[in-house]
Amino acid sequence: MKTLVALLPRSHREWGEALVAEAAYSNKPVRWAIGGIRLVAWSWLDWMIGGNLMKTVVSTLSIANIALGMFLVGIFVSTGNDQGVVLLLALGLMIQGGYTLWYVTGPRKQPWAIHALLSGQTVALLVGAGGFVISVLNNINPAGGDFEYGPIAVSGMIAALAAATVWTLALQNDDRPLETPTTT
């Protein structure tokens, strides 16, 4: 068990040592061993996904959303498409990607910016996941025999960026993104 604690990142090591000390005086070693393994697994998952790597993933997905939105605008303009939903999806992708990229790469933000990002990404996650499911179901038995992969890609991109952003905000332990700072 002490070997597992030694593998923990520094931010979780004290908690692991306390767990080992408490396990030494417990008559349920199996429960403590499982708890220690779960602690190590979660600590490393938190370290790998919640650190700078996840911010890089969110930034990359933001840039991809902006690029996909600009591509859709180009298609809309060049083909003379009369479907307004294409333009709305393109603008939604560019706004979501732009605001997220601004938030992630910019300096420390005000509490309203955090709440705007979190609420917008939560709605985007619901819309993107719902659109993805509907698009996949429509492609199982397509009307007219024409498979449509565009809606799957767009809704998947919306949902992926939203999920990555919400996950990153949830793992920011030291910043407490959901708490508004109080002034004294």
C-alpha cells in the first residue's frame, strides 16, 4: 500500500499517507486496499486529464470548431444553399469555439465569464449529444437512401468541445470555478 502512495502525485500524497495510517488500525484491509487503488487511479486520471493537457485538448477542439464553422459558411456562400440551418450551425460552431478559446487562452476572467462558459457549454453538451443521437438514428434507415454524415460531424464536434470544457472546469480544484469570490 505504501508503494501505491509513493506513486501518487504530490497534491494527493498526504491524503494517501493518512489512508495507509488509518488502514493499519482497521480490521477491514480489503476495503482500504480497494480505496487506495481507487485513490491512485483517480489521482492519475485527474493529473492527466485535468492539467495542461486538457487545456490543450480544449484549445484544439475550439480551433477545430472555428475552422468547421468557417468551412460551413464557405459552403453556404459558394453553393447558394438556401438552408438557413447550415448558417446557424456554422455561426454556433464559431461562437462556441471562439468564446471557449478566448476563455482558455486569456488571462484570469471575471466570475460572469466562468458562469457564461459553464452554462453555454452545458446547453451545448445537451444539444450536441441530442443532435448526434438523432443524426445517427436518421442514418440507420435514411429517407431516400442518402446517408448524411454532416450533421453527425457537426453535433459531435459541438458535444466534444462542450464535454471537454465542462470536464476541465469540474477538475479545477484550486481555482473553484463555480464559486463567486466574496469581497470583505
